[in-house]
Amino acid sequence: MGFDEKDFLACCGSSKFAMEMASASPFNTLDHAITTARDIWFNKVDVKGWLEAFEAHPQIGKSPSPNHNSETFAQWSKGEQTTALATATRSSLLELSVWNAKYMQKFGFVFLICAFGRSTSEILTELKKRYPNRPIVEFENAAQEQMKITELRLAKLFSTKAESASTHDQQPMALKKKAEEDRVSIIGAHLTAPSQEPADKTSQISSRTRPPITTHVLDVSRGSPAVGMDVKLEMWMNEQSRPSFDKTDIGGWVMQGFSTTDKDGRSGQLMSIVDSVNPGIYRISFNTGNYCPGGFFPYVSLVFEIRETQKSEHFHVPLLFSPFSFTTYRGS
């Protein structure tokens, strides 16, 4: 897929990064784009470029500047803080503001963290944990967090482009008929339907025709698919430990893909179509707070493990959601 500098500036506020990415474009896959982005960010962008990228971000808990040179950057930045704002109280926002100011005074740049799916308390905990660091250590930490944000936004960029192309190619659905179906029949149809992408004109010879891990979201309060909910898939990559109930697991999750649910409540492609999925621990997170601002759950994360003996299987992990409850199961 081909993009221009403005697209990449929305992913990272460094003009050097955006220029290098545009020069390297087009990219065959999201993985190709992320690999290139990592090389550019860590090996070609200098200290000045890192600081330029840091400066583009608002403080956590605050809105981006209305004069920001990328409207998309500002929109994405605001969306990534949805969970933090949804879980904030007046006192926690005040405390966050105080610590943001202390951090800025000590290090000279904004406290940077990939805020997607994180509560205000989680962000505050991480800020306090990193504050005692030496400046050189914290500069590297900020660069790593910027790369996480960039990967997330590259996934959004690819998803947006793919959805745009898909919309152009597909015929509009008969919405009238759908409106006549009652709540129970819609939910029942989605639960019993095979978990696959819409049928192509021709069947494929490959052993897989869809990614090994898929999901879709049903809004049981409305009796319809949940349209427009952000979904991300991550894999635990820290070989020294495993995520567990009684330990902080920040730092080991690596983004695999990002998408937004379509009119049928199904996410786009969250990972590549491969015959054998890598065994390990995965996490699917749903931005329920952005979808339902008045609901009880700011976000929902589902963690599951795929074992060596299961790497050829398909894992469909749906979410049946309402503002005050949710359930899931493993489909196939």
C-alpha cells in the first residue's frame, strides 16, 4: 500500500521519520511497514527528530492542540486516551497533571506512554515508576513508547486504507431487511454462523483462507453487531516470564494487529494468514469505552494461550457485549 508523508506524520510527529517512510513506501504488508518503521526510527532519526516526535504529543489527560499540523494525529491521540479519561476522577486527573509537570521539569519532554487501553491509575503508576530514572534511560523509554504508538497507528492506517478499498468494491447491503429482523434472531444468527470472512467468488487452495485468530462483537443490548469498535491483538514476547494474575505484566505485549469492526461486527485482519500460528499467549482488547461511553467497562481484554499442539487450529474469540456485562467463548 502506498502512503504519503502526511499519512506517516499522523503516525509519528517526526518529519524525518515521515519523509523516510514515504520514500520507502509502498509496503506489501503491515509487517513490512512496521519493520521499516523500526529501522528508520531507531537507526535514521536523530535526537532532534525524537524530540520533535515527543513534542507532538499532548500530556496524558489533555487534548491535542487544535493547531496541530495533522488532524488525523490529533484524532488518534484523543482516541488512544479514551480509556484513561473514562476511568479518571477529578482527583486522579489533578494528580496526573502534577506528575506530568514534575516529569516535564526533570526530563524536558512530555511523559510518553502508549495509552491505548490503559486506565488513569495504570498510567500514574507507570509515570511514578519511571520518574526516578536517569535522563538517558528515560529518553530511551520514551523512544520505545513512541514506537509502540507508531505501530498502533500504522495498523490503523492500513486498516483504514483496506476498509476504504473494500467499501469501494462491495455492493451496499439491504438495510431494510435487516431492520425487520428481531433482536433474538440476529444474535442467534451470529452465534451459529461460521466464523469466516465473506465468501469470495472462487475458493482458495490454501489450507487457510482466514487468519488463525479472528473475532467479532455483538451488542446484545441492541440485538445487533457492534459496528465501529476498535480491536487490537497482542502476543506476549517476554521469554523470561509469563503474564500472570499476581504480577504486573507491562512491557511484554507486542502488537500483532489493529482493526475496527465492520457492519457485521467482525474485525478486519488482525494477523497474517499463515498455516501454523506461533504458540504462545495472546490478548485481544476491545475499546468498549469508546463504543459505549456510558457503560461500565472502559475496555475489555481477553487473554488466552495457544499450545504447540494447537498451532494448526483456528481460534475465533467473539465478544457478546452490553453496557454492563460481557461474555465470550472459544469458537472455531
